[in-house]
Amino acid sequence: MIDHAHDLASVRDATERLLIAVGKLDNASVTESSRLPGWTRGHVLAHLARNADALVNVFEGRPMYASAEARDADIERDAPRPLDVQLADVRESGARFQAAGAVPADWSRTVALRNGVTDSASRVPFRRWVEVELHHVDLGIGYELEDLPAEFTERETAFLATRFAGHPDVPPTRLTDGTRAWSTGREASAPEVTVTGPPADLLGWLAGRREGAVLTVEGGPLPSLPPL
């Protein structure tokens, strides 16, 4: 059962962690490369701010972004800003997201996201939590996948396993951290491949943040995953 109020609180906590960490940087650090190809840390921060506003649009029944081109242009426009402006924007856009999430609403309703994706309104706070946590890691400022809250890691692993479930290019795969297990890939009566590893490394591989070098694979090679 999705608890949107719990997830909104988790987003608030994750945003505060990110703001504290980013506040220790300087203007030069914001212009340096992030872990995302082609993006500086300023790009990541600009994306986080604009994503918060985009999800307010989702809550309020408007298109998430005016267009893919407008989304990209907004990030490019905002990426070069100095640290204090970036921090204020992430903080204020995050507050707008929290305010929109606090409005009484039918949380069971279906909302439209990007690229034709739809979901329950109740899952939107978790989707924002994913953005804040993973992009905090992407900044490359000392916050690693191992630092993510355990609840988040487990839920995002399950979410991504479900996302790749039924994909024709992914073999039937069992994922396990030694305690919990998930299934993904093409439907089959039994998995072809079993992938085992620490929670952070499983999530990193599923989320495209790690190549899976420390994962143990039985039954075949490590599956190639489609881009998110």
C-alpha cells in the first residue's frame, strides 16, 4: 500500500540532506562535471528544481512539461547559475512541490507523466523521492548508493525490477541481495539468470549507475538492460 504522506515526508528529508551537502560547495564546484555524461552539477541542480515544478503540474492536471525541447532548454538556461541561486531554486521549488502535495485530493486518480507514461497520483511523491536521492548521488559530492535509506533502496529496486518485467530484450532474471528477491525480464516458468549482490550494487546496476562488476551471475552473462 502506497503511503503518499510518508513519501512526501521522505522527499522533504532527502531534499534537506541534498541542500546541506550542496551548501558546502562553491561556485566553481557547481560548474564541474557531475557523474551524468554531458551534465555539470549545475545541470543536475537545475533539473531537480524544474522537475519539482513539473510534478506540481502533474498534481494540478497540466502537462508535466510543455515539450521535451522546453524541458531541455530550461535545464540548459538554469545550469550556469551561481550556487546561491541554485540552492534557493531547489529549496523553493521543493516547497512548491510539498505545498501541492498537501492539497486534499483523490490520491487514487491516474495522472499523466512524460512520454505517455501514466501512474497513480499516490506514487508521484515516491517518483520525486527517486529524483532527489539518485541525483544526489549523481552530483559526485560524497553521497553514495550505500548512503541511501534502506527503505528507499528496497523500494526502488522493486520498482525497477517491475519496470523491466516482461521486456523482450531482458532474459528471465532473478535478483537477490541474499535476503530478498525480485523477478524481472521476459515471462518464463523459471529464471534463466540469477544476479546476486549487495543492495547498493543491485540498485546501481538497475538504475544505470554501476556496471555490475561486483555482482555474481549464474546461468549466463549479466543481462544488458535497456535505458531508463
